[in-house]
Amino acid sequence: MIDLNELQYFVQVSQARSFTAAAAHFGVPKSSVSRAIAGLEQRLGVRLIERTTRSMALTEAGEIYLERCRRVIEEAELADLSIGAMQAVPRGRLRIGAPVAFARFMLGPRLAEFARRYPELRVQLQITAGESTPQQANLEVLIRPGPLEDSSLLARPLATIPLGLYASPSYLKHCKLPKTPADLSRLDALITACGPLGQPAEHTVWRLQRGNDTQEVRVEARLSVPDPTINHQLALDGAGVAILARHGAEKEVAKKRLVRVLPAWEPEPVELFALYPARLNSSPKVRALLEFLRDGDR
């Protein structure tokens, strides 16, 4: 069985080139260090250190073993730091970026609860859009639909946002209620989409699912906006049919301000991820936020 103390003694002896200095570093008798190195060599069946009365040097096997031991000790120290970070109190500034719809309908209403739970945190919420990374936006955590192809970032799945087709009763009163996805092409489509330069899109394809059946419908934009919260309001105002997050839209259905259109057919849900730099994986404040958001989705 590997004895971490033996490895630590061996690394310190190798670096100091002295048994006496290594013993002083750890505050133990020189004989303890000598016995540990002798036991290590006996267990491995190879000499690691050549000793003379005046000097010492690593053997070829000792040089190879030294590099491996350093890595083991570094990993052990990181493990200790990770556990310590888990037990630490989240404090300081936490900068979060999120799309406007998620910030408004899901994160915003819970921020006060999060602040009460962690009184030593100062939270800054920033509305984000596009393909920016946490580093580019100067954030600790970036919430966005879908992960980014960046190996320096960790991506934690946060939530699946179910979507639906909705319109106001006043709008549906003046048009024929659609019975199939194909019927949507004759209605006024409210689109949340932008082109590559941020310009409004003139059309899009709505992909709808019913069980194992999938249909795609090309719709022309009656109104095209970059912000889903604007689309939510446009639907309430009777401007047309929109794909909305069911979390917010169903509250309006209960108030009879919106109607679910083609309820058997569902647009593909949005997968939300939290992205953050790998170096912050053990950060108490980042872990606190991720656990809080995950608990809220249960």
C-alpha cells in the first residue's frame, strides 16, 4: 500500500539533497526520514538514492519516480483544497450572465431567496446574448442555451425549458384555429430570431413534435424581435402566434390572457447550461449558485 508520507519524504530529500534538511522541514528526526526512504526502496525493490558520506544523488529509477511522486502529491493537495472549498462559506462578488427571458421569468424571481441564503455574497446579474464566454463578459457563471465548444469551460446542465405555441383569445377570434402544424403557415408568426449580424430574421422553421412524429413548418415573420420577453408581450397584445416558454405562458393561460395553440404539438425544448471556467470548479460561490439553480428545477 502506498504511504503518502514516504512519498513526501522522498520528494523533499530529493529537492533538498539532504536527509537532515528534509527532516528539519517536516520537524521529525532524521532517522524517521531515513527509515521511510529505506522502506520505500524495499517495497519497490529498487534503489532510488545513491548515498555516500559526503553527498547523495538520485538513481535513474529515482529520477523517474520523483516526477510521478510530485504529481501524486499535487493531486492529493488539490483534493484537500477541493474539500476545504466545499466547506467554505460562499462570500464576495458573484457575477452571473443570463439571457433576458431566463433572468426575468426564472432567475429574477428567486434572486432574493438566493441572497437571503448566502448573506455574504454580493450578486451582480448581467443580461447577455450571443456567443460570448464567461471570460469575455467578465463573469464567473454564464447561463445560456446549449454549451460552447471551449475546452477551458465546464458546462453543467441546468434545466430543460418546455415550449408551446400561444396566441391571445382576441387574435384567435379573428382567424381560423389551426388544426395541423401546416396551418400555422397562414397565421401571423411572431419570431424570436436574429441573423448572423443581429438583424431580424424574415422567416424561420418551427420544428414540432407529437410523440415520435416530427413536422417542420416554415413560417414568415409578421413581427421579428431578438428578445423573447417582447414576443411574450406581443402575443398578449394579439399580434399573432408565438413560441413561448410554458413556465410563463401557462400563468397567462390561467388568467385567460393566452390560449395554447395545437397543444398536442410541442416545439423542441430549450436546454439551459451553466458555463464557467474550470479553475472555478471548487469555488464555494459558484457551487452555491449551481446547487441553488438545480434545486429549483426539481
